[in-house]
Amino acid sequence: MGSKTKMMDDEEKKDEFKPLHGAQVLWPPDMPDEMLDDTIVCTMKVLADNNNDIEGKGDLIAEHVKRHMDEKWEPHWHVFLGTSFGCHAVHERNRFAYFTVQSKERDKGKNKPKKYFFLIYKAN
């Protein structure tokens, strides 16, 4: 019985992502709906404006999203993006979003689209 309970707990802990405006958002997000919508719409627009060139223009994309968040939702936002990273972030309550965006380019060695991860949060 102990192993079944552990297996059920592990299954319940799996991260759940839900689609929103072309992104897959870690659910539930720790951000109000209006702010989350704005964050993702802004990110997707900046990606489109830069031809989804995250590899070459990732720093400009992150800077643009950060500047938008600082101006619209007050400073001090942090924006991280990449193909693989881990972190531990201390953030203000209701000011955290983690989502993925699928690229049109293919992952080298794997026959599937490349996935980019975005971590956006506010901290003092």
C-alpha cells in the first residue's frame, strides 16, 4: 500500500501546463489574470517582431518584456528565457509566471520543435 500511495503522490505533483495565447503556462500561475494575459501577449508580440529569433535576440526580447512590465506594472521585474535552466526565485506574491513557447525551428538531433522557457517575476 505504501508504494501505491507514493506513486499517486508523485503523479499529483506533476507540473500541469495550460495553453494561453500560444504559450503553455505552468498552472496555476501566481499572477492575476489581467497581468498574465498582458505578460504573454507582450512576450508573443516581441517574439513575432523579432522573427522568433530567441537564439540571436534573446537578450533584446527579455529586455523589451522587462521594460514593458516595469512601465505597466511597476518596477522591478526579472525576465529569464532559454532552452534549459533551473532556478529558485523569491518573488512578490501574485507576481510570478512560468511558461513555454514552441519555436518553429527544430531541435538538433531530435525531430521535434525547440521549446523555450520563460520565467517572469517581480522582486524588490
